[in-house]
Amino acid sequence: MTTRHTLFLTRIFCWNWKCALMSATARSLVYLAAMARTGPRGSVAVVAVEIVYVTLTAGVYAGMQQRALAIRPHLLGNLIVVLGVPGLAQWLDWTTHRVAGAPATGRATLAVSLFATLSGLFHLHVMRNGVFLTGQGRSLCDDFRRVPRLLLGFVLKPVAFLTAFASRPTSTVESEAAL
């Protein structure tokens, strides 16, 4: 295999088609729901831009997130996955809507920004568990079979964190109060 072919394959495998498919579908539905009051004409234009744009770019962003998993320290990689890539995506998304003449309302932009942050957290959770990664030998069907358990774990993670925080030893606080 020539160097040119290797470079081409590296670029292709940076595009995560699994996440591109899911992101375009989910984000379009979020925009559609947030823009429901603007009427069908405005909503259709925004959703059309979203489907085309996100399908093309979400795979690249997910590929960037997948590569960020290897960054050490893990905290830096996690911040890139949860805030860096979604922040870049949102800024480019907003710019694309403006250029296309289909600007989203403030409400829609806020809704999608919140969704992007939550999505980034979910991507981190599932990718750290080996799901929705490309080039790993798992099929999309295999990934979907693991989703219910991972979704439950994702939803329960804040509960586990708060429970652990609430049940931590209070001896330090009590000993400081005694002084």
C-alpha cells in the first residue's frame, strides 16, 4: 500500500459514519421541535440545512472525539470530547445557518447547544465503553444492542455520583467543627 493510500485511509477512518447518522437524525428533530412555532416554512429550511450540514460534518467531529480518547491526560481528552468539539461544531453550525439564510431562533440555538453538551457527555460515556467507534470491528447492530445498558448507566451516573458524595465520611468536617 502506498503512502498516498495510507493517508487516504487515515482520513476516511477519521470520519465516524455511525455518529454522523445518529447526530443528523437527532439534531434535526431537536431543531424541528424548537422551531415548531415558526411555522413549517422556516422549520423546513432550518432542518434541511441541518440534515445536509450535520451529515457531512458530524462524522468528522465524532472522528475527532474518537481520536481525543487517546489524549493524555484523560481530563484533557474528556474536555475536548465534551466541550471542545461540540463548541466548534456549534459555532460552525450557527455560521452555516447564517450563510445559508436560514438562521435559527435564539431558542433553537440554545436548545441545540444544550443538546450538544449532553450529547458530548453521552459520546464520552459510550466511546469510553467501546461503542460507536469506527475501525474497531463492531457493527452498528452490535453497538445498538449495548445502548440500553449504556443509556441506563449514563442516566444513573449522576445519581451514583451524588450518592457517593452524600455518603462520604464526615469525620473531617466534624473534627474541624470540634476545634
